[in-house]
Amino acid sequence: MELSDIAIKSIYAVIVVSVLMGFCSYAVLAERKISSWIQGRVGPNRTSLPFISSIPYIGRFLTRLGVFQPIADGAKFLFKEDITPAHVNKLYFTLAPILSLIPALTTVVVVPFGYYENAAGEVVTLVLTDLNVAILFLFAVSSLGVYGIVLAGWSSNSKYPFLGGIRASAQMISYELAMGISVLPVFMWLNAPGTAGTLSLVDVVNSQGGALWYAMWMPGSFLIFVVCIFAETNRLPFDMAESETELVSGFHTEYSSFKFGLFFVGEYAHMLVGSAIVAILFLGGWHPLPFMTWADFGVHGLLAGVLSVGTLIGKLCGFMFFFMWIRWTLPRFRYDQVMKLGWQMLLPASIANLVLYTFIIYFLERP
Amino acid sequence: MAIVVKRKPLNLLEKLYIPEIARGLAVTFRRMLFGETVTLEYPEQRPPIPAGYRGVPTLVRDPEGREKCVSCQLCEFVCPPKAIRITPGEIPEDSEYAHVEKGPKEFDIDMLRCIYCGMCQEVCPEEAIWLQNQYSMSGYSRAEMVNDKTKLYELGGTLPDEHFKWNKKKEAAEHGGGHH
Amino acid sequence: MTDLFFYIFAAITLACAFAVVFSRNPVNAAMFLILTFLGMASLFVMLEAYFLAVIQVLVYAGAVVVLFLFIIMLLDVKEESKAKLKPLTLVASVIGFAILLVGVVGITSSDNIKATTETLPEAAGATLKNFGYELFTTYQLPMQVTGFLLLVAMIGVIVLSKRVKTD
């Protein structure tokens, strides 16, 4: 690999990560706004910028929408006093927020987000790296995210964070199993006899072009995967690690300012990547409609790139909304219920689903 | 006797969990789209103040613009947290009502001590001190939180008065009568 | 370039493995264990065995060490004090190290290792399909035996951890 290649890849990576960070900050805003709308409140509507906010109508509308709030939030996280309690294990206390953010950002590497056709008419996929074992890479790296939470809980040397860390570690392991098994039917269908074996996400999306989306004829897999994504991202109704009504604030009780901000961004990055994966695996990726691709609409060239990326981002935002919508609909599970759901319902259900689809795929593909 | 609420056994659809979640989602979605926003955006919108609200204590004038307080200091004595300080004085000679009554030279209420109990209003024989609907007091220093006489009159304004005691008093003083 | 990376990752793996053994704080040891696994995963990547590398991270770093940490935290293991070496332990470890040394020297000095050709054979586990194919044909027996061992271990754990009701 040439040095210039490495430089270009690095620049792409920086761009993708900064876009992801931007999405994170606006996901926080969306969370606050949607929460307030569901609860009959107004949400952030005061933060204004000079000049832009004074544009008649538009400026006021944007201010009321809270568009400038993320800037204020970010500045607050940066400049608040960073308190490190005296009783903590300093090394792991500092390491934990970084460890929870890095896996979330690393997973973007294998997430494809669109395609375009170059001048020669070839289809070029927009992805940082099209790994053959992309989905496993994703599971592996995101499973490392639990160390951030566990170490935060342990190094805080205080009871509530500790309980949060313990809960998180058990929960993450329990739901990884069901999640892994639930996506197997998709890849069984993808790896038809006679094709080169692949676990690549790009191939998953391509196989859904001009065909049914997997969510439509594998609703069981879709449902189990979505539940597990909720559990893996520690979102309500599975936010055992945080559960603010029982554990103050769970694993990040002792954290403040920038370190807390890292946890915060890490959680939302995790959610964003999770939403993107759901969209890619089950909701057709960048294809606009089942049985239809952008090429069927007569869209080619760079415009296809813009539209495909837009489609994926639209699906991603829709699923992010679903995350927040669920948050204010379902109450938090009790810890034993989480364990029971994971081991006694989702795991057997996913295995049953796998067996069922083994037969279905066998009969569908029987010559 | 305790009321026992019988739980209905769940039917199959409810046991499946998913349809019930969908119903819950529908409820929250309706709330989001059509739900009423109950937030009061405070500095611009103010809550309605009910009649008889006990807000910040203020001094009032009568409809003819005289200060009603005669600096009897009853409120100062009755005030439980000792928030009121009055320096009694005479009404200036050139005033129309000189010698009729006394008036406060200084009248301070320390709002950092006031507990809004309303005893000063209750004890005032002249109905000069009123707890009105002002509820928001703030300042940057302790000194700023002490309401002096001008501030108190500014907050209090004028209240309708049926007695016009001062006119009667003046009349009585001029005509040498005793009680009216 | 590739050589350089190999040496870096090998050094990281070895250093972290030593740190696992020598750490007195069990949490430190567990964290170094993760680093060791990550180092090994990167060595697998250098061999183009991506599947193996990812599985290494997913299973060992992602699940097994989390359980280690879980147990360490639940039991609240304090830092180990320096244990005195028993003479028997000392003798055994010296013999073990000698055998290891002889083995390593024997392998590296033999002709087999030098006879490798310059072109690397394609690893069987490089692509997923080959990996699965090899697992269910050439290595069918070892896989079944491993699976059986794991089953035995699982049943053993369930039996041991099940609370026997005495009434």
C-alpha cells in the first residue's frame, strides 16, 4: 500500500468520523426534542446565535427548534470543571470513557453508506473498507464497548456505578448470542450454493436490490435483532447500566464534564451505527423501495450517489426516531426480566427461527 | 377495607407482547402529534395568580396619593423573622397633612429574611402593608434584596380605600373635635 | 513493512502476555489479557486469516474476558501478596522451562522451518467458505471432539452450579 493511499484513507476516515460526530450531537438534540414532544413539553428552544437567529421568521423558527443547542451542549461539556473523585482508580477512570467511545467509532469502518456510478459506468460502493467478514468484525468490535462501562463501574469505586457495570457486563454477553444467531438466516440466504462465501455488508445490501427486503420475509430475525440492538446499545427498556431511578446514574455517576461527554457521544454513536446496521441488514440499505433500485428509477451517476446516501441516512434517522419513540413507550425491565427475556425467550426463539429458515431456504433453493 | 383489583388473565394476543407494544407506541405517537403542550414559557408567559395570593409585602398609597403607613411599627414587632426595619419620622411641615399623623422616614424589608407569612398585613391598623401578587424577587447582592421605601411604594401602588381616614382626621383636627 | 508490523504486534502480544502473568492486580491482568488477544488477532490478520482474527476478538476479548472481569469484580479480589515459592514448585517450573527451551531451539534449528518456500500457501481459513468447508470435511473429527468436550464442560458447570434442594 502506497503512502498516498494511506493518506487518502485517513482523510476519508476523518471525514466519516466527523460526520458521525455531527450526527451524534444532533441525535442528542433530536432525543431531547422528541422526548419533550411526547411528554407535552417544548424542549430546548432558547439557544440562539448572533446574526443567524436575527433573520426574521427563519432565525426564530430555527431557534425554537433548538438547532443551535448542540453547540452550547458541546461547549458546556468542554468547559465544565472536570472532577475526578479522590477514591477512584485514576488510570481506569480516565481510560473507561475512551474505551467506550473508540469501539463505537471503529465500527463505522465497515458500514457501507451508498454507491455511485463513475464515468465508466461502474458501480463504486462508498465504504471505508469492504471487509469479507464485516458483520463479525462489527459484532467483535462493538462487543469491546462493554469494557468502557464495566471499567467505569469498577474504577469509580462506588456502589451504584459498580452495580451498573456488573449489570451491563452480564446483559451484553446475554444478548450478543441471540443477536448473532438472529442474523444467520440472512447470511444463509446470501451464501447460496455456488457463490463465493461472504459476510460483507455491501453484498447484503446488493442482494436486497430489486428483491424483497429481509425484514419482510424474515420478520422473526428482524424483531429479535432489533430487540438485541436495543439491549446492546443500553437503551431503554434495557438501560440496566444506567437505570437512573435505581442507581442514580449507573456507571457514569461519578463522571462529569468531558469524560461524561465521551460516554454520551459513545452511546449515541453506538445507536447510530446500530440503526445503520438494521437499515443495511433488514431494511434494504440504500434501495428506495422493495423490488426497486435507484437504477430502476433511471437515476445514474453522481446523482445516484447523493440519493443512495440520502436514502440510507433517511432510514437511519427513521430508526433513530424509533429508538427514542420506544424509550418513552416502554418502562424499564427489571434485571431478572432482562435475563429471562434474553436467555429463555430470545435465544430459543432465535434458534427456532434459524431452524425454520434453514428449511425455508432449503425448499426455496431446491432445484 | 382494602380494595382488591382483580387482574384479568391475559389473552393470547396480550401474552404475545408485540401487539400491546404496538398499541403503546400508537398512544405515544398520538401524544406527540396531537398532545397538548403544557409547558409555561416563564419569562414571557406568566401563570395566573389566584385572588388572595400572598406575594412580596408592599406598601400602598390611598387613592389621593398619600402614604397610608403611620409608622406605628406594629409590623416590625410582629414580623417573625425580623425582616422589617422602620425608622419613624414626622410628615414634613410643608405638607398638607403635617401634624395629622406620623409617617415612616425609612421603611426596609429584607427579602432574604421575609417568609411571606402575611402577619404584617394582618396586624397593620392602617391597611398600609399588603402582600400582593408579586412573586419573583431576585438580585445580584444582599443589598439589592433589601426593599427600601421607594421600592416598596413602587411595588405596592395604590389600592382603593373606603375610609378616607386622613381627611376625617384632618377635619377633626381643624375643627377641634375629638372623635369623629 | 509487513515484517515491521509483525515485530510490533508480536512484541505487544509477548509483552502483554508477560504482564498478565506478573500483574498483582487481577483487573490489570485481565486488561493485559485483552491486549494479548488483540495482539494475537492482529497476527492472524497479518496471516490473512481474517475470520479467525475476528472470532478471536469476538469470543475471547468480547465475551470470555468480560466474564473474567465480572467474576473479579464480584469476588472483589484484592492484590495478591507475594507468595513464597515452594521448593517443589521451583523445581517443576525450572524443568518445564527447560523442556520449553529445548523444544523452541529444536524447532527453530531444524531444517523443516527453513525449507519453506518464498510464496505463501493460501491459508485454509482465509475465506469464510474455505474455513467452513475444511471444518466439516478434513477437520470433522477434531471439531466433533471439541464440541463434545465443550458439552461436557457445560453440563458440568450446570450440575455444579445447580443448588440441590434438601428437604
